[in-house]
Amino acid sequence: MAEPLHNDPPPPEPASPPRVAVGRRWFTIRSEVPKWQTVLASIICIAVCFSLWWWVTRGAAEERIVSALALPSPAETFNKFDELWSQRALSRNVVTTLKRVVSGFALAVGVGVPLGVLAGCFPRIAALLAPLIIFGRNIPLAALIPLTFFFFGIQELQKTMFIFIACVAFVIADSATSVKDVGGRYIDTAYTLGANRRHVILKVLVPLAMPSIFNSLRLLFGLAFGYIMLAELIKFGSEEGGLGHHINVSQKRGPREHIYLIVLIIPVIALMIDRTLFWIQRQLFPYRYGGAGMLNRLVRFQLHMWDDFKRLFWTPVLPPEFVKASASESESTSKPS
């Protein structure tokens, strides 16, 4: 006998998500923003700024809202770019400024990151460095310029040391904070597995804190790029002046358009450097910032090769507690049940 057919009602359609007003969607706290909206908002901001610049400088010089001596129009400014490039050697001075920033900031990283790691690991070292960090983060940087002349002369060393002194306190503080933010459970787990103090610092704390340290260094590099303008205000002899020196020269001798061109060029260069460093950051730490992880795999491969090379000449000695625990575990598993 055939079974009766059951006419089950169709499943209900899923309810459509509630419609959100456009204004509320734009001002939702910490909402996800599509990439195209981010780019569009940036373009709108730049367009508004340039439109405002054009509006206050439109018309004849005597009819403008802002005097032509104080603010030239966008067309007048960009028409002077060829003169800045050829007569003022823009490209050579950009390279000079970048070289000074990189050398001073690299020295600050080489000194500040190890001290910051030690300060983050040992509270007594943090207390010892606290006065220097507070002093370095709050000193007026303009006061450092004559002092660096007294101690380091008037050559390139003075500009490098100026960037170093201006940045090293921030590097130490941010590195120590990144190490302190590592959870204590990782330290407890490492000690449980038999790690000593050196292993905990080098194998646990530093790798876990390195994504935050690198991100902080990327942001601080922009700060160093702004500080170099102060160091380059004074030029001696036949050395390259840099972008800061050309701003000072254009202020005194003109043309004023060069000041605005350099002010526009500096953020473009800083943005290119920041995006390059962010790409490196994503490749080094894909588990934190996304990315393909190409540089992460390369670094791990080199570290594994270094560990294999060390084992050829040195065999690590395990702690006695770990050896006893391993022996007792092996004995218990070898006994017949």
C-alpha cells in the first residue's frame, strides 16, 4: 500500500536584514569600511583642500582673499616645480635628507630596542631608565640644535646624532610597552617546558612583541622625518643642505612657491616610505597584519639554518628537572600494563 503524501509547508524565507539609514551607517562606531570608500573619502578630502586653496587665491593679486606674497595660487606654485627640480637640485637634496634620517633612526633603533626589551623584562632596569625616557620625550628639540653643535661639530655627524637623540627615548618607551603587553601565560608555559631566562626573552617575549615593536618603529620613522627639518635649517660649508635648508633659503630669498612645493613633497615621500614599511610589516608578521608572509618564511628559514649550524658545535644542556621528568615518563610508558 502506498504511503500517503505529506504536503509539508515550504520553509519560511530568511528574514532580510533591517535597513539602516545612510547617515547612521556612516557614523556607526567601529564599523567595517570598504576599501573603495576609504579611497574615495581620501580623494574628497584632498579635493576639498585644493579647492579651498584655489578659492582664496583666485583672481588678480590685489583682489585675492589671501595675499599672493603669503600664499600663491596652485597654478603659480606648480609652475615653479621645474625651477625647484633643476636649479635647486631637488632629487639630490631628497636623497641627502633621507640618508640623514635613516642613519639617525637606525642608530636609535639599534640602541633603543635592546634597552626597551630589557626595560620591559626587568622592572628595575625600567625604573633606572625612566628619568632618561621622561627627559628625552619632553625636551624641546629646538634646544638640542646648539648642543649638538657643541658636542658633535657641524658636519653630518651632528644631524645624525640630532635624529638619534630626538627618537631614542620614544623607541625605548614603545619597545618596553610592547614587551610588557605580552601575556604572562606564555612565560609560564615556557618555564614549564624547561626554558631558562635567556630562552624566555629571546624565544618568547621578543618574537611575540616584535609585531608591535615594528609597527611602532614604522610610525616613529615619520616623526624622525619631521625632526630632520630642524637639523637642516643651518648649513655649513659645501655640504648638501637638504629639504629643510631649502625651506629656510626660500623663506629668506624666495621664491615662496618652493616652500609650498617642499611642504607638499614631504608628505608624498613619507607616504611612500610608510606604505613600503607596511608591506614589509605584513610580510614579516602575516599572522598579525595579514599578507603572504614571504619575508616571514625567509627569516624562519635562516633562523633554522643558524640553529642547525650551532648544533654542530654545541649541544644544549637540558635542565635537571626536565631530564628527570622525561626519564620518569619514559619508565612509566615502558612498564607493561
